[in-house]
Amino acid sequence: MSTTRKSISSPKTGKRGKSEKGRRVDKAPKNQEDGKIEVINRQRLRVINKDRAARLSRAVLDQIGRPEAILTILFIRDRAMRHLNNDYRGIDRATDVLSFAYHEDAGPWVGDETYHIGDLVISVETAERYAREQGLSFEREIEYLVIHGALHLAGYDHETDNGEMNKLERKLRRELLK
């Protein structure tokens, strides 16, 4: 389960500015201006391969034609995820992934600057449970969630697109998870 919600920029996530054509854009935080994906681990339950998560999300964005885009991935535990899910969706339970997109209504990007498209939050406890239920390794489940969440942040929505996102997600899994 995931969601795409608008998030308000803050000094921590980026500054709002204007492009030359007057379109509002979110500029990357100083530590992300070089196009790197930031991965933050706020849990100690499982070891997270932060480099792998960053490389995979970068590959997803590159494959879908969004090389200028960057995002942040945050790994947390169920308690924190439950609070986020309740606060933003009104659902009082943990979920595996939440996507907080900054550009839901901005349309296609015009320009050559790197910009931050949003935050991807993954609960390692729920991911671990779902991996067991599906007969996957924890690492493979995390890879699936990174692909899924990156697509949401890039504007795809499996609930409204007649299967377009699901088809693209399966294609990216085949190409990127060999």
C-alpha cells in the first residue's frame, strides 16, 4: 500500500523557487545538488544497503526519463510508519511504503537543474513481514518497494492509470533486478 501526498517544502527538504517560465520548482537541498539520492536509516532492526537503494532509485528515474530528479528514502519501523499513515491517510496501522510527492500538479519538468521530487518512506518491519508472506528475501522486497515508491514520486498512480504503472513496474523489475 502506498500513497502520494503533497508535502510542504522545508529547509530540510528543499527550497521553493521559480523557473524562468514562472513554474514553481523545488530545488535540491545543498547535499543533493550533485544529483545523489539521499538514503536515511532511522531504525536498527535490519541492516539496510543504502548504496543499493540509492543506485536502484537512480536507475528507475533514469529509465523513465527523469535524470534530473532526485528523492530521499527513509527507512523506519512500524510505530513511526503507523503515525505517518494515520496523520496523512487517516489509517491507524503501519503500511510498507508511503510516498510524499512534491510535484503532484506541476506537470512535466522543463529545465536542466536537479530537483527533489519527494520522500519515500519504508517500514522495515512491514516489509520484512510481507517478504515472508510472499516468499521473497527481505532485500528483494526492499528493492520492489524502492521501485514502486520511485514511480509514485515520479507521478505514476496504479489506482487511476489502468495498469500503466503496474506494467512499467514489472518491466523495471525485469531490467534492473537481474
